[in-house]
Amino acid sequence: MKQSRLTLLALAMAATSVLSSAPVAAEDGYISDDVYVYLQAGPSNQYRILGTVETGMQITLLGETQNDYTKVRDHKGREGWIPSEFVTTNPSFRARVEAAVAAQDSAQASSEAAQQQQQTLSTELAAVKRNLGGELESTQNELAKTKRALASALQAQQKAETELSEVRKDEQFAMWREGAGIVTGGILLGLLISRLPKPKRRGGGDRWM
């Protein structure tokens, strides 16, 4: 009876191990900010180091975890294992800044294209007014449409610039908070040292207690 229970327990533990390490669909992840992670060949620090992954870089989670390590694929296409504590599915500051900059660049490009098209249509409208009165209404409608597109592009550009500014403010606040923590810790340590009891001399001699 005891042997049967041990056998069932061993089978249950083996099944749990297989389920925990079974691969699932890959998803995007990120390396936590302010860390420098080694990419290992296996799920522990005893395996060969394949390289390093920079802080804030986007990675692909391959759906396997063992011994508090997660299997990933980095931006160079290398597959390996890193400590699970350094993996997050939330975009890092670096990724958010890059996304905000890309959105701003895209909005600016759209704005410039709309401005160029508006200028071209304005020139064409002037020519139509001089030569072809019949096409005036169509060109005016096209110009109005382009103006609306320009207004939308300018609004998107302003939104992207605002988001980029907020992301940068968040990063600056995080750095300030870290510095303030260090200063506060130093002050508390100084106060603690100043309140420690001083050694007393023993009576009738130069010895200290």
C-alpha cells in the first residue's frame, strides 16, 4: 500500500513537471529596466553564457519556464534562458520612448505630405480659376478634404509629442526618486550613527568599557 502511494506521488510530480515546462504560444516581452542580463544556454547559471541582453530590449517569450528561468529569443535571433525575475510583459521606458518617437516621426511625415499636397492643390486651383471654371468645384472639394487631412495629421503630431513628453517626464521622475532614496538613506544612517552610545572609561584607569 505504501509502495503504491509512493508510485502515485512520483507520477503526479512527473506530470506537474511536464506541464510546467510544456511549450505554449510565443508572446512579446521585455527585459526590465536598469538590469544587464546574461543569456544562458540552459535554465540555470551553470550553463554556457550565449551573450547579454541590453536593458529595456524587446524579446520573444517562447513559453517555457524551468528553475525560475524563462526561455526567450532576443532581438538578434538567439534563443536561451534568462532569470524570470528580469522578464516583464509591460513595455520598458526604452520601448515606450522608441514607440513615442516613431509615432511622432510618422505624424510629422503625414503632416508634411499633407502640407505639400495642399500647396499643390492650391496651385492647381489657381490655374483652374484662370482657365477651367468647370473644374473649380471639384478642386475646391479636394482642397477642403486635404485641409481636413492636414488638421488631423497636425492633431496626431501634437498628441505624439505630448505622449513623448510624458514618457520622458516619467523617466526623469524615476531617476529623481532613486536619487532621493539614496540621499534619505544616507541621512538616516548618519542619524543612527550619531545616536550610538559612546564607550565609557573604567574607574581608576585608562581602560575603556
